Amino acid sequence: MKEPSDEEALDRIDLKILRQLQGDGRLSNADLARLVGVSPATCHRRTERLFKAGYIRGVHAAIAPARVERGALVMVGVVLDRSTPESFSAFEAAVLKLPFILDCHLVAGDFDYFLKIRVRDMADFNRLHGNQLIALPGVRQTRTFFVMKEVVDGAQLDF
């Protein structure tokens, strides 16, 4: 069976590998091979190629936030004082240095960025907000949304 190169489109076997690993990144190569219907050697080569080609960014454990004292989820809309490449770049560089920010997205609409942050509680967020968030470069305004219920979080990609 011919294996696609990095430049070729993914075939059905590649897609099966991606779906299985997305569901359970701890699968052994032997189990993964059995699930997708190829030999372990073929499965290993294909999986390595998918990593090298950037289709798989990493394999991570899904940590229960409350168990590590990060049970409060906060979404923060950020408006910068200027919409220039330099102000975006300065803001993004600063955000990358803050370990409590889980996600940062440049968005269209009323805000420039949305941040996803996990904290212990409201007091913990208040401290971070007062000491670090509003001190980020170019921040003119923030709007905070405390998540009351996580309906979907970390859903798998549908492809």
C-alpha cells in the first residue's frame, strides 16, 4: 500500500488514525493499528509522518481543573487602544508570557481579543486582572465573563 507524502492529501487510513488518536491519545501503536486496519509498522510510519507534517500538534492529558484548584473559568474580551500591527504584536508577545491564559484569539467584532483563563475563584481572578491583565500593552478596556456552566469544552474536531 502506497503511503501519501507530506504534500499529498490525507487518505482514509490517515483520517482514521487522526480520529482514533483524537479520541484516545494513549492508544498503543498495536491497538491503533488494529483499530484502523493496518500493520503496526505501517501505522507507526503513518503516525510519525502525521506528527512531522503538523497534522498532530501534540498529545496531552485532559486535567480536571477543579482537582488542581482551577475550577473557575473566565472569558475576557479585550479592546486595545489602537488597531495596528505593532499594538497587536506587543499584546500577543506579552500574553504568551502569562501562564494563566489558556487561549488567546484575535477576533472580529466588538473586541480585539478573547482570552480564556482558569483561576481558583473570583478573588484570584480579581488579583490577576488588577495586577497583570489591565497592564498588558495597549489594553484600553476589558469585559469579563464568568462561566457558570461548561456545556461543551475541548470537543473533538469533526472531519
